[in-house]
Amino acid sequence: MRNQILLYAVTLLFSGCAFVELSDQGALVKQGTEEDIVNCELVAEVSSQTKDKILIDRSDTSVRGELAILARNKAAEMGANVIVPSTARDGGVQGFKAYLCS
């Protein structure tokens, strides 16, 4: 019984704590590189933050994906349509530049 409760608690902990959803507007924002920035105007610099550790280190792929989703959502709110990483990921934090490209 104790093991079942522990398993249930761990499952709940990992299932929903750091899940990030891409908004409908965020889905219209592309992630690009500096080379992609042609005929673009810098709208803003955004910073994304998510958990990189929940008892144990989370996978690099999950953390990077969530940071990009958060940046895309923020960029969409500001009227941008392309994001480009502007800083290296530091744990669960990364900076992005948000551009409006034609």
C-alpha cells in the first residue's frame, strides 16, 4: 500500500508540474536563426523560464522545448512572428529575440 501511494505521488509530480502549452497565436511564431532574419524588425527581447529540475534533472530536450514554447507565446503577444535564441540556455532560463518579419 505504501509503495502504491509513493508511486501515485511521483506520477502526479512528473505528469503536470512543468507542462507548457503552445497557444494558437504562439503556433504562428516560428523559431529561426540569425541567418533567417531578413526584412525583419526587432520587436522585443524575451526571457523564458521553466523548471530544469524536479527532484532529478529533466531532459535537455524537454527543457529546451518548453523554453521555446514560452518564448513563442510571449512573442505572439507582442506582435512578433519569429524568435531567435539570443543567449545560451542556463538551467531553465534562456533569452530570445522576437522579430516581425515580412
